[in-house]
Amino acid sequence: MTRIGLSLCFFFCACASALDHSHAAWNTLLQKHVVVLDGGKASQVRYAGMAADKAALERYLGELSAVKQAEFERWTREQQVAFLINAYNAFTVQKVLTRYPDLKSIRDFGKIFGNPFKDEFFSLLERKRSLDWIEQENLRKKFREPRVHFALNCASVGCPMLREEAYVGARLERQLEEQAARFLADRSRNRFADGRLEVSKIFDWYKEDFEPRPAYFARYARALADAPDARALIAAGRAPITFLDYDWSLNDAK
């Protein structure tokens, strides 16, 4: 191989390995500051602890922001999805910390002006981005993976839990499937009661991602109900569906 060829090979290998795909820095913060509840079905975040470790969080976010679009495009689909989920969750924590402890809900930033999901408050893939850009334009529109709804955490009690470990491309399938089972087994947010399937408002807001919904819920009948007859009704796609109110209060572990 020529000297130029060797140089190019080194350049592309260096670019490909620029990001730590184990997301070890974010993983350390999650293991330290996420409190797992209800046998692993829910979690809270020690935002005070995250604030104390803000320098480590900022370093990790800096690593994410340094990734170039061309580098991102060379990754596997699983690595790309893991990167975007971790970015969404970590930048959400950063957003909360800008006003913590003086907020009770992420909605305190505003629903129209200052909307934390539409505000372009961070850089990713060489441009200013918003949380909605990650979720709506990429994870939903481009990757079409409905289980990301169980992995993204909007800093709210009603939201699926913030996982106590980083998402990693090599384990992404197992992680997403476990998140789905955890969320659907959380009786505070999804349950069979009074002959009906009462589920999170997420399944109403993003109904097109889960269509046909009866068939989707049928896959998780064992998680959604405890009684055999209830599970059979859900598995057959015959359970009436209603939607629970969404709790926007901050998922803070005091």
C-alpha cells in the first residue's frame, strides 16, 4: 500500500473510532444517578447529583456534539439509533439542570415560547438541533422504530423510565425490547382494569407508530395483565382501549 493509501486508511479508521460507542461516560452518570423503582418498571433521576457531576455531563455532551455527519453516516443503524437516544436523554437532563431546582415540570420552560422540545438549544451533527428533531425527524421518520418511545425520557413521571444504563448498538435490540416490556408492565401507566385496557397517552399521541394497536398490544399481553382471562382478551385484540392522563411532573428523586 502506498504512503497516501496508508494515510487515508489511518484517517478513516481514526474517524470511525472517534466516538466511544459504549457511551461509557453517560453510562457512569446513569448508574450513579438513576434510581430504579417498582422492580425495574420505573425510575427517578437524582438531578441534584447530576448537577454535582455537571462537568462530566458537559464533557460527554461535547463528545456527542463533536461527531460529524459524515462519521455518523458510516455507523451501523443500531449505533446511530443508540447515539440519538442517548443524545436525547442526556440533553434533556442538561436542559432540566439549567433551571433545577426551581422547576416542577419540564413544561415550566413553556409550551409555546421556550418549548424545551422545539427549542434548538444544542448542537448535533454540525447544526443546532432540538429534541423534536431527534425524535420526530430521525427516530420516528427515518428509523421507524416504535420502541424508541419506551427509551426516550422527557424528564416526566408519565414518561417511560430513564434506563439505568446507556444504549449501545451491540445490545440495542435487547435493550429496546426490555424497555417495552418494563413500560407496559408498569401498572401506574398501563393496565387492564374494569374490562378495559387503560394505557399511556403515548399510544394516543403516536397512534400511527403502533397501528394496528390491538395487534401491537397483543404482543405484550403478558406484560399488560396478570389474570389469564385478561391476557387472553388482549392477545385476541378484543380489549377496549382507553387512555390515561399524562403526569408531567418532574421525575426527580429528592
